[in-house]
Amino acid sequence: MAYAIFEIEKENAGVVDEIKKDDMVSRQSIWTRDAASLGLEGESIFLKIEGSEEAIERAEEIMGEKAKKVEGEKAEEINAKFVADEEKASEGMGFIFG
């Protein structure tokens, strides 16, 4: 499954709500984290969309200049942090309901 990571400046945070209102994009897996929670500097918000290429392209259209697509090694590093965060959350739920 394809994924894309976008960096959004804090003042443009409302764009996340815009993409969640789109029928096609809202059917994908969408996560948001602030830079600090990912161990990164700055006040940006990082958005991960996992799903179809078509939906990711649609999200890019909606966000336009309000978000910057993160690519290459930086995208892989940020994705690994998203995955680790999700795994920690899953382990916590397993411990609670174990």
C-alpha cells in the first residue's frame, strides 16, 4: 500500500480538516503527529496518508501550497517513527486487554 508524508506549518493546520472532509481521501488511513512527538525540531505537523495513489494525489491537490511532501530518506525516517508509535500503542492495548 502506498503512503505519503507531508509537513504542514502550524498556521496551516486547518488543511488537515479539509482533506478529512474529502470522500476519497477520508477513506484512507490518516495519521497526524506534531514534530515534538516524533522527536523532531520545530512546530510543524506531520501528516501520513496510507492508501491508494489516487487518494494521495487528491490530498496533494487539496493541500496545495499549504503542505510540503516529504520525500526520500527523511520520509523513511519519519515513517519509521509513525510505525514505532503505532506499535507502542498496540502493545499498550494488548497489555490492558491482554
